[in-house]
Amino acid sequence: MAKRGGGFPGGMMPGNMNNLMKQAQKMQKQMEEATKELEEKTYEATAGGGVVKVVVSGKKEIVAIELEEEVVDKDDIEMLQDLIMAATNEALRAQEEDSNKEMSKITGNMGGMGGFPF
């Protein structure tokens, strides 16, 4: 039996490769736009029944911390630290969840094996 010469590995045709490249470029542009939009958002969380509020940006940077006067107790600094940490972590989780949700809208239809048709 003679070996077939030439062609593309895996039986991929040139037209399919062009379509795949166009899809990848489109997805990359969508991801860049979504990333820019996400970076402009802010996420806030509270702790201690609202006595501590932390706001983070889509870039995962703290942009504000607000403390109610009653939570500031020089004899219990550890509680204040814990509340700030809890609110910060919750705001960062919200940012991450939103980011994952937005990116999965773009990549979610890819399925297994990265969504490639081969």
C-alpha cells in the first residue's frame, strides 16, 4: 500500500485552518474587551454586619476601606484586622467570580479538547 504524500497532519484542510485562526483572533479580541470592562468595575464587600467595607477594582487592587467608628477599639485590634481581611477576601472572591463568568461566556462553547475541531 502506497503512502499518501503531502497534505496536512491530522487531515486538517487549509480552509479549516483559516477558519480556526479567524475564530481564535475573534476570541482574543473579545477576551481583551471583556478584560478591559472587568478592570473598570469595582466590587465591594462588608464584614461585621457592615462596620467594615472594602472596595476592590477589577485589577484586584483595594480602592477603598471604610470603617465605622464603633469597630475601632485599641484594645481589640485583632478583631479589626480580621474584619478587614474577611471583607477584602470576599470582595476579591466576587471579582474573581465575575471575571470567570465573563470569560466563560467567551470560551464556554469550546467544549473538551479546547474546542478545536480535530
